[in-house]
Amino acid sequence: MDLSRVPELAQLQALVSVAREGSMTTAAQRLGVSQQAVSERIRSAERVLGVPVFERTARGVRLTAPGGVVIDWATDILTAAENLDQGVRTLGAADRRSVTVAASNTVSECLLPGWASRLRTLDPQVRLHVRPGNSDQVIHEVSSGAAQLGFVESPRVPRSVRSRVVAHDRLVAVVPPDHPWTRRSSPLPAGELTATPLVLRESGSGTRAFLQDALGPLAEAAAVLPSTAAVRDAVITLGAPAVLSSLAVSRDVESGRLVAVAIEGVDLRRALRAVWHPSSPPRGSAADLLSIAADRLTLS
């Protein structure tokens, strides 16, 4: 397709405006440019087209016979350009309101629903797509560009992503109500916890990585499961302890389904982080969600 004989949009605007107004002076005022600029655009357009569009007279300008046809075509082009501009703006607004978020278990179960509710209050038309997974999976989703924003629990994040602390929580040891540890009168030594087979999350979990960093080597697991909910249930069915986020077990502890056991000699407070690709900082609704998440740091 050879478009060498199609004037630029600014030149077409000048042609159509002069044809409508019948005056270069009035057209210049409508377009917000000088009369000289309009005159130059007309001349440039006529050179590109290879036909005279206007005839200059002592009383101004008037369309030539071929000029009338050119103006009809130019009007169609400008209308199409306006439709394209409006369509792109609409797509941009839709893209701003669509957010894909990857979130590790604790965040997706305990914090993200509240953040999402506040986001929808801010913009009822926002579309939030959540990809749950462990912290390693979240990092992969963000690094690959599959998610605009991620939330992780791991103690460290790689240099392949940018991060910001948005919340805090604390890991707690939990056991079923009939477990011997519930009858202790003093905190459990950290060494006894590490020597006990625990129900653990899978490798790649931020909770497991933080626990191993804090306690060192652990005994062989009683079970390894892929979600926080599965670990909670296994504590009851297997009768084995687990160490999970206080956010994730608060309702179970309040109801008496699980019992929290104090641990001596180890600090299990941790930071929860938002992560994003270095070349794609959060924009639009993703930036709004990040702001909401970081608005009130949560410590339980």
C-alpha cells in the first residue's frame, strides 16, 4: 500500500476546517494556530495530493471541483482517526482497570480479599484476576510478566524483581487441642520444635523458607502439603504440630479447633512484600492496589 499521496492528519484538518469556514483566518482560530500555519498546511497538502483543493480569490478561498471530492475523503479519514483515538482511550481505560495479581497463600487467603474490597470501592469496574501459589511461583509469575503485581512471604526476594514491605505477620506453632504441648506451663524450647516432625508446606513456600531460616534444620516432616488450608486440616487429622501465619490460624485458635503454643528463644515475626517487574512498575489499578496494601501495615 502506497500512502505517499496521503497528507498528514494536521494537514487534513486544515483542509476540512478551511472548507467548512470558507476562510483561513477563521479556520486558524478554530484550530488554535496561526493563519500562516494553516496556509502552509494547505500548500503542503496540495503538493502531496498533486491537485489543487482551493482556489484563491480576492474574497478568500473556494473549493475546486476535485477539491470537493478530496474534502469528502479527508472528512472520512478524520472521522476514522477520531474513532481510533477514542477506541484506544477506551482500551487504555479497560487495561488500567484490569489487574492480574499473583499471591502466596497467606496473602491470598487472609489479606487480599480485604484489599480487593477496598479497591472495588475505589473503582467498582475494576477486574481483579488472582493467581494463587507459593512465593517461588509468585516470583516466577511476576518475572515472566504473567502478573503485574505479586505478594510473597519469603524472607528474601531475588534481584530480578523490585519489592516493598506492605504488611507484617508472625508465625505461630499450632497443635490440636488434645496435644501434650497444650498442657505446658512454660514456652516450648525452639530446639524441641525443630526436633519434632511437623506438618510443613512444600519447598518454595515462603512460610517454610522463613521457618528454616529462623530455626535451622528441621526434623523429617510428618507431612508436606501444598496449601495453608491443607496444613491446618492435617494438624487435626494427624495430630502433628505445624507452624503457620497467625493471620491464617486466628479463627481456628479463637474457635478452639487449634491451640497456639508459645515458642521460646526465636523471633518469628516477618515482613510480607509486594513484588513487581523492574521494567513494569505498577500502574493504574495495580498501583491503587499496592497503595491500599501498604496503607496499614498488619501485625498479628
